[in-house]
Amino acid sequence: MFDGKDVTAVGQILVNSKHDLTTRFRALFTLRNLGGPEAINWISRTFEDESALLKHELAYCLGQMQDERAIPVLETVLKDTSQEPMVRHEAGEALGAIGNLKVLDLLKQYSEDPVIEVAETCQLAVRLLEWQQGGGREEGADGNPYSSVDPAPPAPRKSVPELRVQLLDESLSLFERYRAMFALRNLGTEEAVLALGDGLQCSSALFRHEIGYVLGQIQHEASIPQLQAALEKEDESAMVRHECAEALGSIGKDACLEILQRYREDQERVVKESCVVALDMLEYENSSQFQYADGLLRLQGET
């Protein structure tokens, strides 16, 4: 069992920039799993940090928690144009994930944001909330085996070639293409993974970043060459490269280790930090550790 003192102790690790980033990441995901108002408070306080990567993950975790008490801080982050685009984007996505219709007007407002990644994210969140408002259920879609709260529901079941066409058709809305993306992810076959990898060539950086995320969820080694190519592409958006780095860490193969070690000193801070975190994830995937979110276990070890 845990109590408020445990939440406070883990929260103090999260907000303390003197701790290494990997320790703070594990503390963050521990707080996500613990949940409750105090966990949300500690996560919210950390948006003053200098690491865009960490702040991006703060917003992600608040969205996954689906606790309406996180709405005010996420609204503040979305509105704050001094925050990095990847942080504001994740705040918008998190507001959609929480699923309360009271944020619909705000999301519609920021669907016109001059930062394209923020605008596209808010457009997706609006479509998601409207889809849920309309009933939110369809026959023939495969369930999500990853228990994540996604920015779009999966498309009804189709063949991989049909879903690939929908995924790559840039005349369709991002929402419909995301639906194909999550349907392919839920299939999880090598054919589906290779189809998803083709999405890394599409024009939207937000879309490419989400492709990296779902490939990390699937953890299929067939995606390693495409993830590596995206990470190695110096003119690629840092937002995309970071997600591809983390995906390689999740896959956890020896080939991923060599790639991540090469880019752990990248000139882009968010890519560099992502490789450091990904190497920690890779170590976890190849260890006997019980869980990645081990903030409480670390505290017990210290005491």
C-alpha cells in the first residue's frame, strides 16, 4: 500500500532537476499510476522545467490519467505560447483524452493556432470529442491491446492494404488517417508494421510523430530500419526524431542500442534526451525489473 507521504516523496524527485532525467521519468510514470489530486499537483508543478521532453511527457501522463482535475493546468499550457510546440501539442491532445466537452470551445479556438502541430492536434481532439458525443461506438473495430487513451478510435476492421491506403491518403482528414493508424497498430502483424512505417514519409510532422509512437507500442523489430532512418535524418522535425528514438528504446534489440548510443549526444536537446531515456527503457526491456514505473520501489530501497 502507499500513502500521501509516498506521493510526496515521488513528487519531490520529479520536480528536482538535480536528479537525472531517467530517474525523473520513472517518478513521473509512478505518479501517473498512483493517480489522485496530489499526483496531479506534483506533475502540474513540473511544467516550469527547462526540458521540453519532460514537459511533453507530463502532459501525456495527465491525459492518460483522464482526471478532470488536470484540465486547468493543461488549458494553461496550451494557451502559453512561450511553451515549446511539442509541449502545447501534447496538452491539447491530453485535453481530448480526458474527454470532457467543456474544453470543446477552447480546442476549436486553438484549431486555428499558427503553430501547425498545435492546430492539427486540436483539430483531432475536437473530432474525437464530437465522435464520442455522437455515441462513440462502431461495429467491427479491433480492441486496443495497449490500454492507452488514443487521439482517435481505430477504423473498422479492413485488410492491411485497405488500411494502408487510408493511412497514406493525404486528401483525407487526419482523423480518418489516424483511425487507420490505430487499426493497423491493433493488428500488430509484420505486414501492418511495415504499412505503418510508410507513414514516416507523409507530409505532416504531427502524423509522422504519431507513427513513431505506435511503432514503439507494437515493439516489432521489422520497424527498426524505418525508425532508424527517421532518427538519422537531420532535417526531420525534432518532435518526430524524439518519438522514433523512444520507439527504438521500447523495441529493445541490440541493433537499437547501437543506434541510440550514436545519437545520445545529438545537437537537438529533445533528441539527445530522448535517446538517454530510450537507453534506460531498453535496459528495462532487457532486464528482470518488475516495472518501469518503479519510483516507490526506489524509495523503499533508499529506506
